[in-house]
Amino acid sequence: MNNFFNLSSVPDEERFVELSFRISERVLQLLEEQRMTQKDLARKINKRESEISRWLQGNHNLTLRSIALIETALDNKFVKISGIDEE
């Protein structure tokens, strides 16, 4: 197959997929730790459960606003920026 159409061979696309899956995994882990469901999270941030499900499939392009909503709802900063979020 022509690499032009194979986005997974593009370094930034590989990084996007990696980050997307890591964020999804972390959110799912936090939900489990807090004994919350995707439905609970959806209610808490005023979104549809189907939207949360899409977000957590691991290949959705989450916006910074969506990430901030999730972090706030779960009371956990899971995205850290070097030099800013170091404690």
C-alpha cells in the first residue's frame, strides 16, 4: 500500500495514537478507581454517554477543553506539562 495513505507510518500520527490511547487508559483507570461509570462521567460534565464512549476508544482527538473537563470531573490532573506541573 502506498505510504501516502498509511497515516500510521507518519511519526506525528504515531505519537497522536500513542497519546490518545494513554489518555484513554488513564481516564478508564481513574473511573475504575473512583468506582464511576462512563455514564457517571457523562452526567458530571453534561455530555452524552455515547460521546464519552467515543472519547475513550483511544483514537478520538480530544480537545484541551475536553481534557480539562475530564480532569476537573475526576479531580485528577493526568496531563502534565514539564516545567509547569512539576511538584
